Amino acid sequence: KLPTQPEYVSRDASIIRKCCPPGESLVSEHSKHVSCQKDAPSSYLPQPIVAQFYRDCIEDLEEELRLDVRYGNPCPSEGGMVSFGAHTNDTLYVIQNGSLLVIYDGKDYDVYDTYCLDYDRTDGVLLGYVCPSEVRVMVDLVKGQLFLLTICLIVAIPALLVTALLYIIVPKLHDLHGRALAMNCVNFAIALLLECFFQYRNRGKRMLMDDMVLENYAEYFILATFFWLLVNCGNNCFHAWYYVPRGKKANTLEDNQRFALYAAFAQLIPLWIILSYSMTPAGTPAIKHYLFIPIGVTLGLGSLCLLVTLLGLTRLKNCYYTCHQIRQRLVQSGQYEELCKYVPVCGRKVNKVIYMNKYTVPLFVVMGTIWTVMAVTYYATYDLPIFYDILFGFQGILMFVIFVCMPRPYETIRQWLNERRYCAWMCRVDPVDDGEEAPMKRQMIAPMMARAAPRACFLDAAQYSAYMGGPERLKLNNNPFKYLEEF
């Protein structure tokens, strides 16, 4: 006799699980059994047995037992289910604790807790549906995936939170673009934490009906990350076509108002989508159109914004170079009174937009690629395995690499830490002797004086030569990802 035996617990805990209410049975949709329809072939349920397990056999004690019946899909998030029945030479029993006993061709058996019973709509044969993650062949694979998921999230979640913190506290990073990126990282970190929590709560068996609220929370934060990505793309486009061309100056109040508008857009619309469409009127999980369609829309609009931003940057660079060439020719011909008609756009602001766009594009490509593959997989199989949570973990690590470890943000963060003496050898700047420092000072004095002084319409040749950074002409470069030479 085996040391562990199934036991009847209570009327609420020990129950027979049926897929559909009386008079209904599952129908196939996209090769998956996903909905209950009327005209069921049978309403008979097998009589539960009181079983006792031995090393080489199972004994039916032939005691009378009645169990209540509950209805519902045991694994809504997995989409597909593994079926057992007479078609595959399986014999099905419900035992005293409400579990499903499946005997394979009279030679081996398994006991499943997450299941539901139904009838084949063709010949009325009793079928038992079990979640794929419950099947024994998947146990080792699920354990390996959970271990890899743990390793990824141990790195990814702190990395995302550190990225968000740096973009909040470092002044040069704490602009509108940086705050939107910080919100993206915070939402994504919370989503990863929730995904990890319910994966471990069910030990890789995916979620049951009681976990739907937790899954909806995770989907809300995931959806919010895509809306924040769209905010960043739209903000880049706004700077390239309005803020920089019109010479707008930084305004803290205006930036705060725009950020509040962005936050309302990126946090409230996903909340409305999840609350409105994640459940069917019957209270069962809906097919994830509510998740993948909004993500597809945000990616489409984001692609459009990125394209328009690139066109705007090309236009700004052309105007910048053309204006400098015209001013140089006016100075050479002595027409100083005409200079004020050709004031170039601020190269520093153009470079800021190029910087924002350069670091938004790789994030967009990574997020768009992962979710495109996920959408294709989901609509082909109606299943989202744990492997995709692992991909999310790698995505979080990659976001840290892009926005913290790349040269420009890393140098900004290093300089800020060095100014406050928060780090030691890794932030220390090597001293430069006078022999090397003097030429750099001589090259920078004239442009700095020109920038410090107001733009004058009447410049002599020497002053204009200093303003241009020297007698050499600017090197034309229309690549929207290359920085301008600032003078």
C-alpha cells in the first residue's frame, strides 16, 4: 500500500469538474476547444469511486460516494488542452478527492487535479481534458523554464528599477523623454514581478480561474509599457517638427503639463481596455484580442512617428547646414546687415532630438519584434508558454544596457556620480596636464564666447570666423542618426 492516499476533504474541495454546464459541450475553434455550445450529446457523469493505491494496482473499495459538480475551463490561459478517453485507449475515473484518474491502456496511470470532463460531439464518448502543463512529460521542462525565468528576473527587475531611478534623479536625464522612459521601466518591472509571482504560485501549471485578476494586472502594466513607448515616439516627433524649428525654450510648467497629459494617456487607456474587454459577459477569460490589437495599433502609430521624426531631423539638418553656408557667404561678401535674416536652428537642440530618437529606435525594435513573434504564436496555437516570460526578462536587461550602459547616457551618469563623489575608481576622471589642456582651451574659448553673447546681425569677419569654429566649412551629413557639429 502506498504511503500517500487520496482523501475526501469536503463538499467544496472534493468536486467533479465538468467543462460545460448541463446541456452544453465544448466545440472546436482554431483547432482548440474554447467555447461551450448547446446540444450536448450526453449529460451523464461517471460515478466517483473510493480508490486505494498499491504498488502494482489500484483497488476500488466499492463505497458509495456523491460529489458536487463545478463547471469551467481548467486552463484558460493555455488555450489548448490534452484529451484522454476511449479513442486513445484510456479509462477515466473520478476518485474520492475529486481528481481524475487516467489509466493508459491498462498499463500505467496518472492522477490529475486540473481537468474537466466533457463528451465528444460526434459519438458521445466521455473525454477528460487536462492542461498541458499538468502532463507528466512536461514537468522537467517547466522546472527548467522556471529556473531560467528566475535567473532572468533576478537581474531584469533591479536593472529596470535602477534605470528608472537614474532617469529620475540625474538632472541631465530628467527631461520629458527621461521621465517617460522611467515610467516605461517601472511599468515593465511591475509586470515582470506579477508574471513571476503567478508562475511560481502555480509551479508552471499556468493560471486557474482564481488567478485571472492577477493576470489582468500583469497585462495592464505590459500594455502600459507600449503606450509609454508610443509617448516617447510621439514626443520625438513633436520636438523634430515643432519645438526645435520654432526655437522654443525650456519651460518647466509646460513640460509638467505635457507629462501629466502623457501619463493620463499611457496609464488610463490601458486600464479602460483591460476592464472592458479582458472578460466575456459570462465571466470567463476572453481571447486576447484586447491585448494584441492595442499593441499592434501602438506599434503601427509608433512606426509612423519614428518615420516622421526621421524626416523632420533630415529637414532640420538641411536647414542648419544651408543657413550656415549662407551666413558664411554673406560674411565673405561683407553683407553683415543681412546676417540676422538667417539665424540657424540650435545645433544643441537638434542633437538632443537625434539622441532621443537614436535610443528610442532600438527599444522599439526589441519590443516590437518580441510581441510580433508572440502574437503569431498565440494566434497559431492559442498558447503562451513560459518561454515568453523569459524573453521579457532579457528585454528588461537589454533596456538597462541601452539606456544606462551606452556611451552618452553612461558618460552623463558617470559625470553626475563623480561630481557628487558617489563612486570611486570607475567614475574618476584622469587629470590632464597643461600641455594637453591648453590647445583644447584655445579651441573652445571662441565658440563659447560666441554662444554666450547674443546673436548679433553685424559681425566682422574675425567674429564670424570664431562663431563658425574656424575657417573650415562644416562637413555636410544628412544622416538623421549622426550628430551635428555644434558651434
